[in-house]
Amino acid sequence: MAAEVTLAAPFLVMLLVFVGVVVHRGVDARIRIDDAAHQAARAASIERIPAAAIVAARFTAANALSQAGVTCASLSVNTATGGLRPGGTVSVTVSCAVDFGDALILGVPGGKTLSATSVEPVDLWRSALDTGSWT
């Protein structure tokens, strides 16, 4: 019995480490995508026109994920700019297909599409268009 436990223990420890790595990678990617969605929504809410808000959200999300070390097989950034007016809100959904294949020791392919949505308010006291003056 002692010999069997001695032989099985390293494999069980490896399995636990393996599961821990995979879970950590998933949780870390989820946190990074949530943060990217928040940053993208904030960047979009600062813009004055919907086209600029969409571009700002996409650029900010891609940049945030890149800086965080998250590589997306496909990145989708959907920006709802219907509320882009003083006192309104802007919503951004970031979807990222994350590949967990490099974290899997046993060579089992793995990946998942993770998404996060963030809603940011548009400043109530700003003008809808930037006229360059305080009148």
C-alpha cells in the first residue's frame, strides 16, 4: 500500500498543478478582459461623435489586452453609442477567443471565448460638440 501511494502521489500532485494552471489562466484572462471592457467604455464615453467613440473603444480594448499579455485568436469590440449625449451612457462589449493550449501540459487543446460588458456614463456637464470655446 505504501509503495502504491508513493508511486501515485507525484501524478496526483502533477494533476493538481495542471488544473491550477488552467484555472489560473482562465481567471486571469477573465479579469484582463473585464478591465479592457472598462477602459474601452471609458475611452468611448469621452468622445464627442459615435464614429470616434467606436474607434476609440476598439483601439483601447486591443491596446489594454496587448499590454496585459492576453492574445486573442479573434477580438470583437461592440460599442453601443445610442446614449452618447450629456447624461447618457455608452456600453462596450469585448469578446476574446482565448487559447489555453500552451497552458495544457498533456497536449489537450483548449480554448474559450470570454466576453465582458462595461457601461460608462457620459459627463453631464460637457457639450455635445467641441466648439473650442466656453460660450
